[in-house]
Amino acid sequence: MYQAPSPSPQRVTVGDPMPRIMLPLAAGGMFDSWDQAVSGRIQVYWLDGSSAETAVQALVGPLAACEADFYAVVSVPPEGPRGRATWLVDRPGDFARAVGANGPTAVVVDAAGGLAAVMPEPTPDGVAALAAGLHAASEACVVRAQAPVLLVERAVDPALCASLIEHWQKGDKMADGVASTAGASKADADIKRRHDVAVDDKRLFTSLRDGLVRRVLPAIAKAFQTRIVQIELPRVGCYDAGNGGWFRRHRDNSTPFTAHRQFALSVNLNPANEYDGGELRFPEFGRQHYKPPAGSAVVFSCSLLHEVAPVERGRRFGLFSFLHDERRDAQYRGMLAEQKARGLSGIRMRLAAYCLPVTQFFEVAIQVI
């Protein structure tokens, strides 16, 4: 059974959006991590004043090469020349407490503002390698066609990914379900070849929901200016090369039963080297194939035509769900009431039991992050 970590309400964990950092500069004035002049770059915070100057001397070249900045966080401003480091003064130690640091620590924030790593007893080589990896995750290129999708790194942590796959292996599987105009799912292997298991274990669902609310919902609010209030009961699905493992071109809101759906969520759960094929594609917007690393999410409008390419080797495990805002919620509730009146049950009717707490939790999470 997956055991969720229990961080303090004020603790920020890897994958969460980093809170806004506003600290006095030792040279005078205030530092603001959300300032346009420093945003959009990798940020390295070195929580050890005694070694900060040595570290920055070793890192100045490697960090500059990967569009990263170095900040030394100290409780007492340094005396005399301050060298090449930017010194931030945190007298009460709030920064260290926020990330659970105890002793020398490097905190690395990616260019999107997400907490990428908390590194105890850091070394310049280790920090440089991590920054280089974050920088290499994308490449400078001219974009000629691009689907309007959102990619969120570290949306689900590795332990939870493993637990979701284990849940699928033990669960009751539904084969090739697709929505119909009658308001129910039907099997159609010509359209979809995937076996799904609902995440209907409450503890597992709660851990998953809490992570998505902390990491994915703020990204949607930032990118699309949309406040999500509902997460439909997620499913873990498996595309298996043994039977083709595909999902032909479709939209996710094209029936009366699915018309309320606003955003689709797809999270890869196993490493990309375990399978070939299985990429997500949006044919209306070019030929690009989307295959984010395990734990990372793709969020996109349910109105977009998309498909999953056949899996040619191994198995691709993914987490799939749908999200919507308050405006769509009345439509969603009406659909559930209609299904209940018609006597339909099963997975579809278990949605409300798991979705209701999301709004309340979202308010708490926003205060934290």
C-alpha cells in the first residue's frame, strides 16, 4: 500500500511550485525571485555561507552556460568583499525551513519556477550536472508548428508512479472503453486498445489528488488563467505492444456524456526506455510526438484532436483524467444526475465520491504555494 509523505503545511517538496522568495540583498535593496529580470532562468540557492564563495567560483562558468543564476542565502550578511555571489539575508531561516533543509544545502529551481532539487551537502560538480540536465531538457530551435499543450515536469513522484502501476496490476481491468452518445462506455478495439483500472483506492487517490492540486493546477492557472475545481476519477491505463496498444484519433468531449470535460491530463508512469512507440500526437498542429519522462504530465484542451501511436515494444503505463472549472461544474453535475436517474452505475457513478474534496484542498494548497 502506498504511504503518502506527510510534510508540514509550510513544507515545499520537489515538484511543487517554488514560493515567491523575497529577501533583503546584503548589498542593499530587496531580491524578488518573481522579478522579470531573474524569472525564466534556473536558480541555484546555496544555503551555506562558509562555502558559498568557493562554490560560486567553481560554478560561475557552468551555470552561465545553462542560463542559471547563483544565490548565497545566509543568516548574517558577510563582512568585507562579497566576490561574485549574490548574497541574500534570511535571518529567521524561513527559506531553510520551507524546504526542510538542515545544514549545507543547495536548492535548485527550474526555469518554470518548480522546485527541481533539494541537495544536502552539495558539491559544485553535482549542482553543475543537475543544472546542465535541466537546461538540456529543451533545445533552442525555431518552432514552426506547436500544439497548445502544457507540459508539467515532476507532476507525480517516482514512488507514487510505482504504486499506481502496482494498483493496475492488481485491479479489475476494463478493456478498450470509449464514450458513446448513449452516455456509457463501450468496447471498441478498432479505436482503442488499452486496459484501464480506476484509481478507486481512497488513500492512493488522495495522495494523487493532493500532488496534482499542488503541482498541476497552479500550472494550469498560470498558463490558461483557469481555476480547476474538479478532477474526474483517474484511471491507470496500459498500452501493450502485445495487442498493438493504440488510441486512434479522437476528441475527449464529443458526446453528451463528455461535453463537460475541459482539460485532459496524461501522465506517463514508467520510463521511456521500457517501450517504443506510444507517443501522444496532435495531428491538427503538426507532426510532433509527445513523450514526456515518467512522472511528467501533458495537459491539453479536450477539444483538440489527438491520438496515441501504437506501442511497438513493451508496455506504456499512464495515468489519465479530466479536469474542469466551476463554470463547467453545473453541466457535470447534471450529467451525473441524469446517469443516476437512468440507473447507470459502476466507475462513472463513483466520480463524485472522489472529486468533491478537490475545491477545498485547492484553497489550502494555494495558500501554501
